[in-house]
Amino acid sequence: MLTVSDGSDESSETKTDYITVIEPTDEPDGWFWQNPSPHAITLNSVEMLDQNTIVAVGEGGVLQKSSDGGETWMFYSGEVTSNFKDVCFIDSQNGWVVGPSGTMMKTTDGGDTWTEQETDITSSLNAVHFPDATHGYAVGFVPWSNPANGLYRTLDGGTTWEMINQSEYSESMYTDIYFPEAETGYAVTYGSSSGGEPSRVLKTTNAGETWEIVYSHSETDVSLQTVFFLTADLGWVGTYDGMVLKTENGGDTWTSVDTDIFRCYTIFFADENNGWTGGQNGGYAMTTNGGDTWTSVSIGGNSNTIYGMDFLDVNSGILVGQAGRIEVTDDGGNSWSSLKNAVTSEDINDIWFFDDQKGWAVGGSTGDGVILSTTDGGHMWKLVHDGFPSGLNGIYFIDSQNGWIVGNNDTYGTGEVQVYKTTNGGDTWVLKSTGKSTYLYNVWFVDENTGWVVGGSYNSSIVLKTTNGGDSWTEQTTTSEDPFEDIQFLDANNGWIVGQDEAIFKTEDGGANWIQIESPLSYGDFRSLEFVTEDIGYLTGSSHIYKTTDGGANWNELELDNYGTLFNVDFISIDEGWLTTSGTIYHTTDGGSTWDIQYQNGSIWIDALCMLDGETGWVGGDNGLILKTSSGGEIFVAIEGPEIGNSPQIVKSYQLPQNYPNPFNPTTTIRYGLPETGQVRMTIFNLYGQKVVDLVNTTQNPGYYETIWNGKNRDGVSVSSGVYICYINVVGRTESYSKNIKMLLMK
């Protein structure tokens, strides 16, 4: 609720020059992360530009910047969704990132904005390094079309790139490159055990015109992963088997030291003595004598792989890695503090919301099940229960008080399968005995007494029914010999179950008899089904999705540009639905005839899906992933033109998503949507409730709009850093609308 007053004790008159924010709303458009924060996407590389400014890149096009030491992050949002592999800055403003298929991005404003570079490079790039503003080098996979090339350079600051011909060497992949001087540099390779080619260190002293081999590994199956040089002579190389190679004479001779970690993926030295390396399963080691000896250290028991690190000096550093791992140190790497906040990092297998505020999520692995709950739409998730003897897979509530959870069997205890029930809205959960030892994957109830659970294990399936709320269970018979994955009942009699090995079964008598339906899938497993009506239903299997319009008698495959596993499908009407896969969320508004991609992360499986309506929904997945949308997953499209422009797209409801970028300096874009013609007023206030400037005050037609605030007040004077409130008020033809968002100006 918003209270608007003139700031005095008198309340006889209401004005809009002052505003008191009671409950600000900060939800951006599209899908945004609720757990963990900032996310759980693997990060591959990081640059620490100063104590406050950090730029990191990772899978699924993640390119993020912090200007406050990692407390808040600004994310690149563009069309490039490649798995970025490396980032390199030559100063506080100019930097590059690289990725698959020759992807290359450049910034000239410290990472606030990024521009895709046009090159002729087609191979996937693993690393980039600029020793100065003019010379740049990149390496990656060797293209099959030209097995002599995997090295690239620019001599004009990245405007043009050329391949460096190395016809005398047969390399399978270049993993890293480093130039301590403009023309002197080193590249390391993966090698090829199948082709008998060893991994190598190559050196050039003439900007890549010619290269010489200065090191070849004795074993062909051990790759060289990372390289770092302080000077043209002094450098180190990390290997796949956890060794660090050192040279003090430009590669003429090398010494090898075991770090006691597995696979050194990244290495960095702040000076000739102090260095660090990180690798597989969270392996981390440090040296204070130039790499002559290494000390392996456990960082808080974190087993997520370390892929990148950077240090400002011998004390201040940062590392990044698997599942969004990001940690900083201020004592030379002796201790580390995580910048990632997570209620849980266990996989989220199912999500259930009773309304737009109260919801639950369940998950966990084979030996550690968790239950999360929220009472504010997911802005704050609470770990209600953890330490369950096994993972939890499905959840269902019949009303706000009565719910059930199913999971795997208690391997370390009774061996019995897990079914839990709550009658007080999830405050307490009681284990209900089934007498069975197997896995349960999903649950469905038609009232507080009647319900079913399904599952199974290797070469077996199970369907259990209860008529007393779960106090006792009766097994029902099917002909399937493989586990069932999903279940849905339209009423107490008519239901469906699907599962592995193309299994589809239907019942018309509450499960007394299950009839197998001919499968449209020739090979694979069904993961999810959704019937919108008695006749119209959807079914996902392997990388396919099918639709029926005759109650399941016939299934037709829908066209979908996807090659991964389809996990879950949820329709809120005959036409509109969502679909989750291994890293992607799809959306349709025409009954599945066409699908649009709303979200991609490139690496994290998205399993759970819960849509309340056309605007509000949640998904869950690996590494504790929970995403929410309050805009139906839609993202406002940037509009070129003057400060305010409109889009002819159909707008279903009033919208004011989060400004972008946020935090910002000096300008930020504010987008909004109008479903009908109305008088629109948009105003910026400070936290004292004082009006700063009016951005919009006019009548506008339906459509998407955007305006830019330049960080100045009504007199054209730049305001100071801090939090500001953007407040919109619309008097439409049929209804009125108001909302506010917080914006952070950081100079």
C-alpha cells in the first residue's frame, strides 16, 4: 500500500510532491532468482578491478558486475546466451569476454554495457588476454575444417581478428593463453590421447607470428589447463593431474610440484612468492615461496569446483566456480567469505503454492531431504526441515492446511518409503507408513481423504491409494515394470499416470483398473503430464512434447526446438502454458503450436514448475534454484527512439518491472505497460518522500513504454548517490493502477 501526503501533520489535502513508501515492490520482469542469491549458475572467470568493482562471467550468458564489493549485482541482459569462458580487462574501463562459436563481447565503460564483436572466428574460445590496449590474443578448440588453427590475435584493440597459422603442430584444443608483454606470450594445450599428441606449452616472442614448443608433457592424457606469467621469464602452468609447472627462464627449463589437489583449473600470482590455484571438487592450494611448495587448504568444506580467480594484491582476492560459487578474501587466501546467499543448495524437485504468498518447495539428494516454506511470495524462503533420511520428490496441498510430501526410501533407517502429512499448513509433518521400500516421485489428492502416490525403482513400479488421508495405503496393479514419474486425477474416478519406458496408463474407476495407452514415444521416459480439460492434455517425454484433443486416444507431437530433457509442463488455460527443460523455460499462448524461450541458464536443470495464473509462477531446479515471475515470464523489449515511446504489443495487465540497470550510473531505463488508455504520471522521490522530478505526466494509449531517468532533479541538477523511488499512478478508463520500485544510484 502507498500512502501519499504533503509531509505535514495536516491531512486535509493530498498531494503528490511527497510520498511515504509502506510496502515497496521490487520484482523485475521476466524470471528472476529467489534462491540462491545472486544465482546458482556456474561462473568460469572473474576480474577484480578494484576493492569494489568485480566482473564475473559464466554459463548461459551470465555476465555480472558489482560496484560495491559483491553486495549487489548488475546483470547483462542481451541476446547473447553463450557460455562465457573468460574475461579480461586491461584497465578499469576496457574489457572483453569470450565463449563458444567465436563469441566475443567488449565493454568500454567498465562493464556497464557490452557490445558483441563481429569476427570470422567460428571455433569455441576458452581464453582471452590483452597485455595492452592494442595487442590481444584468444585461444580455443581447433576447428575440424582447419586443424592447424586455434590461435587468434588482434593488433588493433579488437577491431579485427586473424587466425595465427600453426601448421607444424597438431593440437586438439588450446585451453589458456597469457602474454606478460605485448609480443611475448605462452599458450597451453589439451593434447590428444587418442591421437598420441601430448599437451604442450607454446611460446612466441613476435606477437604470434611464430611459435616454439617449450614444454611437452610426458603423458598424452594429461592436459595443461591454465597458465600465468609475471614476467617474460617467470611463469607457472597448472595441469589436469594437479601439478604446477614453473619456469624461471622463459620456458627453457621447468620444475614440477604436486599441489595435492585434483585438476588445477586456475592459477594466479600476486608477486614472485605469493600464488594460489583452484580446481576440481573445490580443491584449493596456496604458496608463499613462488610455487616451490604448495599447501592444500579446505575452504569451508565447499566441494564446488573452482574455475577462476583474481587478486588485486597479496591480500585481496576473489574466486568463482561451480553452482554460482563466489568468495572473497582479504587475508591472502587464508580465509574466504562467500558472496552467495542460499537457504539451501540441495536440488529443488517440486514447488507448490496455495496462493501468491504462501508456498512450499521440497528437494534434496538421496541422503538429505529438505522442505522450504515462504509466506511472502518467495522473497524470503525459510528452511523448515532438513536432514530427512532421503530426498523428497513431490508435494501436494488440497487446501491451506492439509498437504502431503513423498520421497525416496529411508536407506539408512527403516528402509521404508517416505510419505509425510501436515494438517497445520506445514508447521509440522508426520511420517505415514506405507509398508513399502521403494522410491515415490509424485502425489495427487482429490480431497482430504482420497489420494494416490506413484513411483518405483529399477524394474519395478508402484501405485498406492489412500481413502483416509494417508493413514493407510492400498497398492494398485498395473502392467508396468518401470517407475512412474507423474500422476493427475481430474476427479475421484478419472486419472492418468506416466513414467519410464514410455508408460501411459489411464483409469476411469479411481485406480481399481489401470489401462495402458499406446505410447507416441518409441523410446524414452515420460516425465510430466497436464490435462487442462477431459479432452485436452499435454505429455512430455525425453526431448518431445505431445498433445491430445480426444482424451488421450491420440497424441500428436508438437514442434519444439529443443534437444534436452523435458521435465515439467503446466497450463493455466487451453492456450497458455509453460514448459521446463534442462536449463530453459518455454512459453506458449496458442496451445503449444509455437513456443518462445523466456529463460535460459545454459547448465542448470529446471525440474519443478508451478504457475498460479498468467502472471505469477515459480520454478525449481538443481543447486537450490528457485526462480519467480510476476509478469508471466515476459520481459519488456528495449525500444529505440525518444525518451518515451510505445510498442504495439498487446499488454494484458498494468506492469512496472524493475528499472535496468540497477544499480545505475548515471542513467537508467524504466519500462511500463498499459492495457488501456489512461492518464499516466510517473514521479521520482527520494527516501525522505520529497519529489525529485516528474518523468511522465500525460495521457497514453495501450502499449509498452519506456523512459530514461538521467539522475537529475527538476532543476537539471545531478542528485547524490542513494536509493530513490519511482512511483507510477494511472487513471485508466476502467480501473486505476499504482506501483513503486526502488532504484539505487551509485556514483
